[in-house]
Amino acid sequence: MRARTLPLVLLALLVAVPLYADRRSDAKEHVEFGISIANKGLWSEATSHWEKAVEIDPTYAAAWNNLGIAYEQQGKFEEANKSYNKAIQLDPNNQLIRQNYDLFREIYDRTKRRRDR
Amino acid sequence: MTVRSAVAIASLTLAVAASAACVSFYDIAIETPIQAKLDTTPFQRVLVLGFVSGGSRDVDVNSETVRLLRSQLRTKSNLKVIDSDVVSLIDVVDKLKANVGTSAAAAAAPDTRIDAKADSKKDDLKSEKDLEAYDSIFADVAFWKKLGEEYQNPLIVTGTVYFTDINKSGIVERPQEVYDALGKRTVVSVRQWMDRKGYAIAPKFVFIDGRTGTQLYTDSYREETLYQATQNTPALSSYFELMDRLVPGFLNTLSSQKIKSTRTLLK
């Protein structure tokens, strides 16, 4: 039984690993291009690329982080909050994501308090 | 150039290139837009009338607040700021109370232009609680409506401002440089007793519709600043330091603001 399943598992791994690597590499291209155009102030175009990146690879914490920043820059606080939370969930030990999130929360909480009043 | 230095330059260049290629994060400046809390489109003009003020006698809080907010609104909002005398709301309330039984609003409104410096009750105001006794003025629809008619239906800004000196002595943590036997410098946190004094400000801004006399919005703030007891800081400079922190929030009530900050993009 074991002798029969082992090749199957290996085969599955052989197929899955390059697929994952391909997905991450595609997503990374979108993330990097997004960074280059965000630096030129083209935030909505950058947003589209980071949205594409998380669509291709939903486990890509950096892409979620960048998306959070882009939404924040556009005043879309609910979307930014969700994106930052997703980034933290995927990479809880990343201090840079945590720092971005803390800075965002200062503004988000203030606007939320105001709306709730 | 010796072989040695050529190798050193080449390896340095490689190291720089490698580190540049490995950079996985970028700091970027962002401007977060914050929507205005109030829709000011029905108004073309704003009247910062005056405040119920109390606390420290070192600063004429009513006049200074009116002056500061008017100048900020002139440069940072689209509303035309009405120039009028600063009104002492404490005197207005006292007049209204004295005229109970007659048509209060009608009796008080013509006398609102009272020199704020002649604010006779100011010395009696010791605490924020004392200011609350004057809150009834903000709900006096007839008074504000009459005032609104007088100034062609502006948005009216008023409220209370409490500014006082504070003493907060206690244990504080502060960084201290220490050098070991080898002269190596480190910074450690030291806990020590400190006598500190400073000032606190607690304004409540009330926004009133000059067309109807009704309250549109209120916003309260509280800020304080502390110095070492030996430091002599004038009350007026502390007042402006504290107001500097509050003014962006105040302006954001009337117009959208952008908060500048930095975030880190990741690869």
C-alpha cells in the first residue's frame, strides 16, 4: 500500500511545487511593478497590480501589505483594514507589516470613533 | 593601483550591487484623506463668535481661541470668515438668566457684543464643572437663530475652552547614557522622581446652523503638556503648543484633510 502511494505523493509534489513557484513568481512581477508605479504616484494603477497579485497568490503577505497601503492612500479604510489583517495573518512575525498596520490603526480608529458618535 | 586595492574595490562594488538587488522593502510617503465631518456646502460664511472659557488667568483664552481659529479658517477652509467683535458668552448667559421672564433671546441678542476682556466672571471659573453650567446657551435655538439672521445665516462656531496649569510629580522613566570600564557607551532606562508642571487644555467646539439655530455637531478634545519644574514656560506659548495639536482635528470638521505619513512597501 505504502509502496503504491509514495510515487503518487511524489508525483503530486513534483507538479504542485513548480506550480506554486510559478504562481509566486507571477504575483511577484505584479508586486514589483506596482511598487515602481506607486513610487511615481500612480496609486490606482498600483492597486490593480497588487489586487492581481493577491488573486494569483492569496498567500502572498507582502502583496496584501502593499494593497493595504494603497487602499489607505485612497481613503478606503475598510478595505485597507482587511488587507492589513490578511497580511498579518499570513506573516505574523513581520515587524514592517505590523508597523504599517499600527500607523494605519491610529487614523482608522479616529475616523471610526467619529462615525460611531 | 595595486592588485590589492583593485580587489577591494571590486568586492565593495559587488557587495553594494548584491545588497541593492536584495532590498525587499521601500519606504513611501502617503497622504491619507480624511473626509470632513460636517457638510458645509449650505454655508458660505462662518462666524467664530466666542467661547465660554475658564481656568488660567495668564491667557485670555476666549480672545486667543477666536483669533487663532479665525486665522486658521481663513487660510485652510473655503468659508468666508466673518470679522466681528469677540463675544463673552459668559456675560451673554448671565444676561439671559437675568432676563428670564421676558423674551430672553430678544433681550440678550442685541447686547452680545461685549468686550471679551471685560469678562467679569472669568476669575470665578475654576474647574471644567463650572463651565458646564453655561452649556445651556448652546441649546438656545432662539438666541442662535436671531444671531444667525443678524450675520446672514452663517455657520456659527462656539463652545467652551478650559485651559489650566497642572502639576504632575511622580516616577518617570528616562534614558541615561552610561559608559563601562572600556569606555563603551550604552543607554539605559532610569526611573526617577521628577517634579513636573505644565498646562492642560480641554476645548469643546460646538457648530451651530445660523439658519435654524440648531446644533449640527460637537467635538471635544483634551491635551496636556508637561515640563520639568525648573523650566519656565510662558502660559501663552503652552496654549499655542496645545492648540497646534488640536487645530487639525477642528479643521477636519469643516474640510477634508490629508494626513502625511510614511509606510513600507514590501516585495
